[in-house]
Amino acid sequence: MKSFKKALKLACLVLMICLASIGISIAGGAPVPLSRRKENDPQIKIELVESKEETTDSVQIDIKL
């Protein structure tokens, strides 16, 4: 009886391995994420400095009634 249980466990293990390999071949496996950008990529960030001069582009129209 012990040898039968041992053979049955081995048969189940082989069956599971076969089913897993068939499932991977059908689905194509897990996709590998591509990392094109480094996380610690040193970049220089420059902020725009606005001038203090006020420039207005408004036109005054005098209307007489």
C-alpha cells in the first residue's frame, strides 16, 4: 500500500508538471517588464524666472456718445 501511495504521488507530480508546461506554452508565459528609463536618472531641472516688468497689451478705446 505504501508503494502504491508513493507511485500515486509521483504520478500526480508528473501530471502537474505536464499541465503547467502546457499552460505556459499556450499562454506564452508571464511578460517581462521592460525598464527603458533608469529610476535614478540624474536630470537638471531649471525653473523659468519671470521678469518683474509689467507688460500690458491692452488698448484703450474712447467712446463718445
